[in-house]
Amino acid sequence: MITGKTKLLGVIGDPIEHSLSPVMHNAAIAKLQLDYVYLPFPIKPENLPTAISGFAAIGLIGFSVTIPHKQAIIPLLTEVSPIAKEIGAVNTVWRTETGWNGTNTDVEGFLAPLKNYNQNWHQTTALILGYGGAARAVVAGCAQLNCAKIQVVGRDLQKLKAFQNSWQNSQLAVNLGIHHWQQLPDLIGESNLLVNTTPVGMYPHVDESPVSAELMEKLPRNAIAYDLIYTPNPTKFLQIAKEQGANAIDGLEMLIQQGAAALQIWLKQQVPVDVMRQSLRQHLGLIDN
């Protein structure tokens, strides 16, 4: 029962109707028997400042941040955590007496499923598709794994150079290289970890992949193909990768782990990660209801 006493949490993005965050957060809240509700808020980029002011006015406790707001929201925050500053992207925000604080839980979320692989990370070449806020968390995660090379590929050379320059004073990305998308055929054959951080293949464009089947043939067998997209499950990108013998990781566990870390910040207590995972798998039809 939602009443005037119910505390509000949410997620902002554009688009946001595909988000599964409300499913897992509300499942955890129900398990904990707390008077909270987690809602999706569709916010256009031009409306972001107005929305943040509005959230303060209605007493929102905190919210998640997804595409395209992870970097744009930073100037609107009172305080930003060191890891979020280093990455240059925020995915979790909470209200304090002095304003809005932000951090980034995407790094720990990204790394969580990779712990299941006995990979020689210091000999691994990571190839990252895209250069947005999510890509920044992946670069930081790969740096924490001590990957030998971290290659970022994109279509806009000017944005790629800006991406590279933004890491100049950081120890997180000392092995970072940037490449135009045209170089992808030469890079994919020497990559052990291929990560899609672009929205290509996301609902409703479920038949698209950032990498063609022909190009995916160059990916070494037993390489790891990791798609940050979690719906559809699996994505076209991962379907193609698995056909080539790659180990496929979808964005579901990253979503769960980053979300659990955020919920813990908002509620100031441990949260039932297993309940969050089960709720999503049931929602996606990956296990029986």
C-alpha cells in the first residue's frame, strides 16, 4: 500500500520504459518490509536541472542514473565521490541536508561476474565499444583488473580524443588506447575481453548488433563477450558471440550488483541480493514463476 508516508526512490533516463531496476528494487524493498517505492522517471536531457530541483521539492530519497544523464548530472550535485570523479560519471544519487550527493557503483557491478573466470588479466587485452558514461566505468574496472591493454573504439574521433584526454591524470587507465570504428577488424582478433557499452541492440532495436557476425568470426575462441545491455536477454551481440565460441556475459548481474550497492546506500542497511536476482530472472522468463 502506497500512502503519503511512503518514501520515494527512482531511476532517471531517456528512454526509461525498458528499465528493470524497479522490478529488482521493489522486490528487495518488499522482502525488507519497508515503506518505500522505486519508480521510473522519464527525463529528457533538457529537463534534467528542472527534474533534480523537483525531486528535492517532493522529498525523493535517492535515484539511479542511466543513459544519457550519467555525466550531465555531475554539475547539478553538491558532492561527488572520488571514484565517480575519476570515472567522470555518476549512476547513484542520494539526498542530504546540504544537497544531492553522487557516486558510481557501476565499477563493482561490472567486475562482479568477471570474478567467475580464471583469467590472466595482466595478459588480457580489453576492447571496449563506445565512450559514454558506462564505458568509463568499464575502463576503470579493466584498469583495476590490471589488463595489459585497454582499447576503446568509437565513431567520433574528436570525442575519442576527449575521452582519452580525460584520463591523462588518472592511474586507472595507463594502458588506454583509442581507435576509430574502422580499426575494429584489426583489433577484435587480438582481444580477450570484448565489451559492448553502446545502446545498439537495446529494446526496441533488438535485432541490431554493434558487431556483425562476419566481424565476430575474428574474435578468438573462449574470449569473453560482455554486453552491458540486459534486455533483451540475450542480445543479438551475445547470440553472435556465442555462435563463435565466446563466453557470453549479459548485463543482468552488473545491473543487480550495482543496484544492490545503490540500495544499500539509500536504505543504510544490507539488502537481499538473491531476491533481486530472482525477481529479474523470473521477470525475464529465465526461471519459472
